[in-house]
Amino acid sequence: MSPSRAKTKSDLATIVIDRGVVAGDEWVTVAPARIREALQSSGAEGYTFYSFITCVDHLGPYDGPPPFAPGVAGPQPRIELIYQLRDLERRRLLRVRALLPAGEESSDSVHDLYGPASWDEPEAWDMFGIRFNGHPDLVRILMPDDWEGHPLRRDYPVGGSEVDFSQDHEEWQTTPSLA
């Protein structure tokens, strides 16, 4: 599906903060406020096939800044929001990235530009807590409606529930006596 309002090639160049190539695939970084505009402009450059959205949680100083994020001003980016697009005619791939600061995990919805984003955006909200402004039905699609938190965030508590036979773990992990 292609963007509804295509921009000219020069528009994407003015939006991009940083760009590069990793493993032969091009990536660009844009400001979160300009993600819709960047996706529209990339359609004019031939990237008309939307593949998916993914996210990376860069929590804490031990994790360091997101890769390929030189000179990010303001608060340390927390969530890296990535849209993957393809140019099927020229066999090219483009990752459009936006770095969302902690406490500002939101972006404009692109469900009207790329139909499959109607499913991917609720999944990103459900798992990472990214709010997509303008999405018509931002609901949980993987976790139960009453679930608290977002399980793929790195600050989500990791723990477990007791399962059948877990109370017997010492008995079945102990070497039998030979007496």
C-alpha cells in the first residue's frame, strides 16, 4: 500500500537527522514529530511497501545510547521506533527510525498511510507502551485487557509463577542415594 500524499525526493533529505547503511540496508533517523512526513516522503522515493514496525527499549546508562544516534539533544532516547519499508521495483530496504525520549513515548499514527500499521501500532502499544496519536482503535491485542504494564519494556518486572511440580524441584534434581 502506498502513502496517500507523496512528497518529493528532496523533502526526505530535509527531514532526515542522520542516515547510513548497515548490512547493505539503508536507515534514516528522523525527529519523532516528523515520522508521518518522513514516511510520506519515502513513498515518493519508491519505498511504497510497508513491512512492519518494531521497537527497541534502550533503558539505563549500562545500555548506552541507541546505535547511530550521534548528537541527540535533550533527554536520553528511551525507545527506538523503527518502520521498515521496501522498494519492490529496485529491491531496496529502508528503516525509518525515531528516537523517543523517556516519558514521551508517543508518535503520530500512520494507519491511514499504510493499512497494516492498523495492527502493528496496537501491538507496539501493547508490548512497549508507545501511544500512537490519531489511531482509531488503540487497544490491547496480545495481552488481556486488564493487564498492567508493557511486557517488552526493559523495566517490566521479570519473575515467574509457580507451576505444577515446581515445589518438588529439589527432589527431582537430586542424585538418588545408592544406600
